[in-house]
Amino acid sequence: MKIRIFALFFGDYYDLHDRLVTGLENTHGIGDTELRVWLNDVSPKCSARIKKCLVRTGGTIEYEGKNVPKYHAMRRMFEPLKRDGDQLDWVVWFDDDTNIYKPDWIDVTKKFITDKITPVYIGEKWFIHWRPGQWDFIQKATWYKEKPSELIKGRPGVNFAQGAYWWLRVPELRQLDWPDPRLSHNGGDTLLGEAIYQQGWPFHVFNYGVKPNDAKRRGLSERPAGDR
């Protein structure tokens, strides 16, 4: 099973960045896994620590410079894998506030995948209720299949993988052309959950050894996509 890990780092938050890259360095077999990172306005100290990790793991920097909205960065990072002819099976996404606390997280997740039937999308389960304007935004998506919204506690909404850490199978990523080009910085995790739901694909809840969103919110903030 061939996976590629993508990670987005922002700002001068050395403790967070050190925690994530230490978790990656300690991951069993990380040298057999591609690692690609994006550095948004990262301080020199943080940059040096991340680059030290990349030397140890064989990873590469996709970008280092001014702050770019998350989904603009993600789209640029994913674009090559939509065109290349390799046999990449999964992408794994990390925000820099994710905490890897079990070194066998990849091995255990791979076993989880092989034990399941047609897994596509994996992560820690969250849910939201749609705000005004968001369902209109969804109905204009190329991936919208005219399925009515899920009802969660009696109200329209979606179950989704928390956006700081998730796995997505590459054939489905290509089919969705993910991320949606209308996305900027906020709301992409909920939209991915809806895109998966619209296709009728399964969402498997699993985040062994990894705690996403394990810090206070920092940096750029926007209204969620479609919210009015």
C-alpha cells in the first residue's frame, strides 16, 4: 500500500511543529513513505526544525513563503498526483496542530484498511449542522449527486473527518478533483464529508495513535464555505 503524507505548517509555533515532526520521525517505517510539506510564514527556527525532519525522513518542501489559504495550498500540492501515472493508493493530510502519539499509527491504520471492505475516507468523526447558504453552495458543486442532506439530531448536516488529519483514497480524490476549487481556508473538511456522502462512499471512523486539532486555533479565519 503506497501512501503520501502531506503536512501544512504555519507561523512561529515551535512547540507544535516540533511535536508533529517528532511524531513523524518516530513513526515506524516512515522512510518508506513520501512526505511533502508546505511552510506558510514559518519562522526560521521552525523551518530549521522541519527541514531537519525532512533530512531524516527523505521528505520534501513543496513551498516556503507567505501565508497561503489552506485549500489553495492543498490544491497545488494534490495537482501532480492527479496527473501522474504511479500507483499511489492513499493521501494522508496533517495540519500542524495534530499530535502523533503512537509510532505504529501507519501500520495499524493500514491493517484497519485491509480488514475493511472498500474503505475510501478515514478520520476522527465530527459533525455540523448546515448554516444558511451552505446547502445552496453544495448544490452547485460538480460532485453533487442530488442526494438530500443527512439528518443529524433532526437537522440537516453532515458527518465528516476532522480536517487536521484524514486519509483519502487517491482514485476517489481524482474523481472528486479534491479540493473543490471554490474553497479558500475554512469549511473544506465538512465539504469533503458531504462530497463523500453524495457519492455513496463509506466514511470509516478511525484515528488510532493520532489526535487531530490538538491546539487552539491560530492564523487566518474565514466564514465556512457557503455560509452567508
